[in-house]
Amino acid sequence: MSTAKVYFTDMRTKVGESLLSKMERLIDKAGISQIDFKQKYTAIKIHFGEPGNLAFLRPNFAKVVVDKVKALGGMPFLTDCNTLYVGRRNNALVHMEAAFENGYSPLSTGCHNIIADGLKGTDDVEVPVAGGLFCKTARIGRAIMDADIVLSLTHFKGHEATGFGGALKNLGMGSGSRAGKMHMHNDGKCTVNQELCLGCQVCAKFCNQKAIGFGSNKKALIDNDKCVGCGRCIGVCNFHAIENNSGTSFHDLDCKIVEYVKAVVDGRPNFHINVVNQVSPYCDCHNESDAAVVPDIGIFASFDPAALDKACIDAVNQAPAVETSILGDKERTHKAETGHDHFADIHPGTHWQDQIEHAEKIGLGSGSYELLTLK
Ligand code: SF4
Ligand code: SF4
């Protein structure tokens, strides 16, 4: 696949110019105005952040994109689908409350929030996946499919099941309705290493599916019929006792996410922005956000979501670990086994390369990019 252009600006500002106006210059430079927005419904796919998490993107970043779309004649809305697990974003009512609580309102961003798959996560469209090897169709939130144009605005961070969470994860998993998320997640079942498990029961508190019980030896056991493969228990077990033994399962999850992205963007203008700040080790779906693992890096923009994510991965991997973070802990205790792949060091068993390689394989995007820096 050909080399894609990815535009980048760092987090530095000069007196008199805010990061937000630098971000506007970045998306202008990256060519957002090449899209004809006039009178077009424009879905801006975002993650409003699980309440309690403080690493999600500030609404101020969304306002820059909303204002730009409006200036170009478009009709923007911010959107996400409901979650599979029980939490504070699993139906449209609580999801909207969570968005407001985290500062996303028409007053702050200049546009409405629409929960794309409706009240109970059932309002979806079955979309063919051209060239899909894992999914013939994808179940996407209706409001996202009803839009004429799709943009993504993503907080780039780590992820316990996919290694990293970037534009591909935001667009793919995030645009899936509840049925779509089940479809993607179902292969990612976990098991408990009985030798490592100390029976502390923390995992059971975090499992919203009530899939974790305890045997007569007081060690955790996962009921595969209830488990939806969200991977949350892996992240909360301090003793590394919960594993996804099947590399193929996480591999399949990565590939399905990428195929869902293809369903979302195929045949429609699309453009993508990643903000690489507060790079937390886990997804913004967590109701907590552990300390950033690397220093803030900057903002990236591209028409190619795969190249965009690859540029962010490379930038994070080239950055030093924050000593006081989980990555710093792992480096100190020699558990950072690769010494250069921060994502694999934080989440052993994940393989971020799968998303990029599969995106190339199905013609979604490119793993090679030219990085153009804006001062
Ligand atoms: S959190 Fe880990 S150690 Fe504690 S019960 Fe669950 S699997 Fe066992
Ligand atoms: S992956 Fe873990 S937390 Fe998620 S549903 Fe299964 S057992 Fe529960």
C-alpha cells in the first residue's frame, strides 16, 4: 500500500497562540477542507469518557473540530454507541448524562451529542464489509451510518485487549451497536491462572457481566457463557492471574475491529485526528485512569486511520517511560520485557501490529506514512 501523509504538531505553544488554534492549523494543513461539507450531516466519532476517568479528551478539542465543520458548511454532531458492559454509558440516558458530566454539551462544543445506536443499543444497520475475512457484515449504530461524512477524534492510549486504543478502535469497536460489540468481542475469552490467583476477588467486582465466581479453593473461575470478552478483568488483576491464552482471540478481535472500521468509512468522506496526551495504560471505558505512561506527545491528523495510528504508536514507543507510571514500575522491576514496545510491555499478550497489518490486508489503510510536522 502507498505511503500516507500524517500531519503532526507537538504540545508546545508560544505566548499568544493556544494549543487549540494550533490544532485548527494542523487540521487545515492536513486538508480537512478538501471534503465538501456543505449541508452534510457530519458524524464526529468520539468517546465521551466513563465517569471517573480523567484521561478522556477535553470537550475543547471537540469544539475545534465542530467549529471547523460548521465553518465549512457542514452539520456536525458528536456521537458514540452504547457499551456492551454494564456501566454509565450502556444506554442512551446514562450515556448522555455521562457526556454532560464530563463537559460535553452544546454549550461547550457547539453541537449536539447523539447516541448512535439508540436508547438500548439496538438501533443499528447491518453493513456489508467489502473484503472482510472475519465479518461479512458489521452492525453499526444507525446515526453513524445515516451521516454523510465521518470524522474521528480520538484520545490515543493503551488498551488491555488490543495493546493500544487509537482511531481504529474508536471507529471500529466504538461504532458497533451492542450486537456489533458482541460480535467483535466474543472471541476474546479469558482464563484464570489458578497458580497465580490469590482469591482477592477484585476481578469479580469489576466484571459487569457477573461472569467471575470462586471455586472451593477460593480461586477465581470465569463462566464462559456469561463472559463477553471485554478484557476488563485482565487489567484489574494485580497478580497477572487472568490471561487471554489464545493469541488468536486477541488477533481476531483486532481484525474484526478493523473490518468494522471498513464498514464505517467505505464510500464516505472521512478524516481522522488523534490527540496523544495523558496516555493512560487502559481504555477510557475504565472508570479510573492510571497515570500517563509517557510524556504528552502531540496531535496527529490524516485521511488514513491506519497510518495515523501507526504514527502515534511509533511516537509513543520512542518516548521515555514516565517513572511514576505502570510502565516505569515494569521497567524498574524488569517486567518490561521488550524494552522498546511500551504497549507489549504494559499488556503482554496483546499485539498491536495486528490492527495495522489487517488494515493493510483489507485495503483500509497503510502501515507506512510520511510524517509532516507543523510548528
Ligand atoms: S483479581 Fe486476580 S488474584 Fe484477585 S481473585 Fe481475581 S484473578 Fe484472582
Ligand atoms: S473478560 Fe473478564 S471482566 Fe470481561 S466479561 Fe469476561 S470475565 Fe468479566
